[in-house]
Amino acid sequence: MTTPIITDHNITLNLPYDLSDDDWKKVVTVYKSINGYIEPTENNVPSWYGTESDAQYICVSVEPSGLLCEGNIGAEIWTGWFTQICARLSLALNREVSDAEM
């Protein structure tokens, strides 16, 4: 069995920072529905599979340019997570959520 190669990933989703409070509640519900979710702690950064201080993690932050998704994790996990978050956010918010640069 081979060890997965861990690499840095980042992408910005076309999710505006000024969503309504109701829409942000939907976003948090989506976060919690994805496997590996870790409740935010003192830094208030939602994470999956670990935090930024761990060897492997995915985290998100709200930026003026959109929802910044960053991770240091295997490509298969990243691709699955990214596919899920885009699909689930799109359904929850009734708008297409995808790579902001597309």
C-alpha cells in the first residue's frame, strides 16, 4: 500500500462575503454535513480532518474575493471534499457555487 502524497491546495469559491445571516446559517449547516468537520475553536476557522497546526487539514475563511478554501492533504481527499462543498452549497443557497476564477 502506498502512502498518499500530501500537497498544498487552495481555491477561492464564488461565495460573497456579504451573504445574509440566513444564508450564512445554511453555509454552516453544509460545513457540518461534510465528513471530517471540526468545530471552529479560538481562531474561528472551520476545518476538516485537522487544523492548520496539523500535518493534514482543510480550512476555509471568508475573504472579500470569496470563500478561500485551503488544505494540505492528499489529492483524492481534496477533490472529494471540494466536489461535495460546491454541490451542497449550490443546493443550499440555490445558486451555483464554484471556482471564482472559472
